[in-house]
Amino acid sequence: MKVQRNDLGKAAALLALYLLCHAVGAQSPRVEAPGSHAMASGSKATASSNASTSPLTVVDLPIVESYKIGCGDVLNISVWKEHDLSPTVTVRPDGKISMPLVGEMTVTGLTPNDIEQLLRTRLASIVVDPRVTVTVAEIHSRMVYITGEVARPGAYPLNSPLNVLQLIAQAGGLTQFAARKKITVIAPNSAGSGVRLDYNKLIHSPNSSQAMWLTPGTTVVVP
């Protein structure tokens, strides 16, 4: 069937009119219902309010510095290709260690890297290009203690940041006889009676300031 030229013209005109109307509609300003902007603002304000009234308070972790050697720590010392100069030593109460051909060294307060550098200097006249590695095998100078009504009372190494709740968990949790509202944290060299904590509040707000990051020598008493 043949299509007449007039019909083609009409179709082209209708198409052009449709495209023009569509373009105008896209450029027209959007009309919002009365009060819609206020409702949106109110929703944002409500969300912000809900966020600001969160029951948990974020507590920053303590700054973790390079580990410093203390009395009682066990060190693995390795001198490459020198087995006789690669002992495992324990830091004595006077803060020193003893090594063959090197003698005594004071190491308390030093980092493993500090000790490596010190040994390289001392071994330079004995070993050609000494390559020394020092690692901490066991930590005994940074301990915290928990006693009383927990499953496993005793001393625990402070290898990483640790708070009261985490220490109780490491100790196996509280026993059924524990006085949950009378947990006491006693800092080392503390002249006072310690800080009293409520375990029930602590477990519901584990990030609160009551979590208390522990320092070496701290004792937690669970009556």
C-alpha cells in the first residue's frame, strides 16, 4: 500500500510538536507540595538528633608505642651464621642480659631495634658485617592481674591495648557468685582504694569511659 505525501507531512508535524512539548516540560520548574521542604528538613533534623543521642560513646584507643623491654622479658637473639652468638636470654631484675663474647648489656627501656643496633656495634670487632635480629619471645614485664570471682584468676600479659571488660573475658568471665556492681580497678602505685565499676552497665555500654584501658601492673578485683 502506498503512503501519500500528505500523510507523511502530517506525521512529521506531529512528531515535531511532540518533541517540542517534551523539551518544554523538562525545563519547567518542579512544583513541590506545600510544606514538603519543611518535612524534608524536619526528617534530616530528626536523623541528626537520633545520631547525636546514641547511647554509646566512642573512646579512643591508647596510643601504641614501640614495645620497650622490661625485666623478666625473654628475648631471642639471632646473629646470622653465628649460632654461638644466638642465645635466648631473660632480662634480669637489674635490667641486664649476658651474651657470649659481648658480656653484660642493660636493655630495659630499649626497643628490640635499639638492642639490634647496640649489638651490631659491639660485634663489629668480632664478626664481619654482623646481621642481628632481636625478637621478644615472652612478655613478663607488662602484666595485669585479676583476682576474685572469675573463672581463671591470675596474671595476664599486656601484649596489646586491653580494657577491663576484655580482661574479664580472658579470665573466663565472672562466676555466679561475683558481686557485679562492686568490681574494683586498682592502678599500680595507687594511694587510693581504686575505681569502682558496675559490670552490668559496662556490658551494655562496652565503648563507654568505664571500659578503662589498663596499664601494666593494674589489678582488677572481683569480690
